[in-house]
Amino acid sequence: MTQASAQDIAIQQSLTEETEAMNALAALLKKEQLALSNGDLNALNQTTANKSDLLRHIVELEKTRGSHLSALGFANKPEGMQDYLNKYPDNITTAQLWKDLLSVSEQAKEDNRTNGLLINRRLSQNQAALGVLGLGNSAGALYGPSGQTSLGSANIKGTAPR
């Protein structure tokens, strides 16, 4: 077995493992999306922990693939993978694995963006609710941001302005 073919097999294995991990991440992002939509904090906490572990694993897989590319003289980045495929255009299997990885990665990126929008919307709703609660509370008018009383600026019945 030649060095190039051994490295190619290693690259194919890395791409296969990365695609599997990225598919798992995409599925986890869908679960996170559902938890965000439903306000399910337990499910959200679990998906967050799982997502962190999975992302660490994906980074390790990317490093492994990059090491194989570097061993063949290609850059350890997406352009290096494309250069590798351009140099070996007959390697249809590797090209398809790369295409599959890019596709599922793009879907995961879009799902992550959607989840970010859901988080921002939930945060805005919570801030609005807290704002309403603060307006209805007369104690909020008694104290300023520093925690000091601000009676002079509050309109309280039975007191004389300063």
C-alpha cells in the first residue's frame, strides 16, 4: 500500500466520522430548537451539555483530517481539502464524502442560526416582562440604579418634594 493510498483511506475515514458527528449535531440542534420553542429548560440543559461534548469531538476529527492532509503537503483548512480533491479527481468516494460533510454542515449552521434567533426572541420577551414588572412596582421609583434612594425624583403622595 502506498503512502498516498494509506492517507486517502485515512482521509475517507475521517470524513465519514466527521459526517456522522455532524449529522448527530444537526439532530441535536433540532432537539434544541424544539426545546427553545416549547420553553423546556430540562431538555435545553441536556442538549446544551451534549452539544458541547459533540462540538469538542468534531474539532478533534477536523484536526485528524487536517493532519492527514498536511502529511500529503496540503493546507490544513477547507481549501486544502479542495486542493487535494483537485489533485486526485478520480477519487469519487472522497469527493462525495466531502460534499456530504459540507451539506450537513451547512444545514447545522442554518439550524444554529435559527436557534440563536429563538434565543434572542425569548430573551426579548423576558426583558419585556421584567420591564412591565418594574413599571408596576413603586419601589422601583424609590431607588436609583446605584441602589440609593431617589425620593427627590419620585412622585410619592404625602411627601414634600426636596
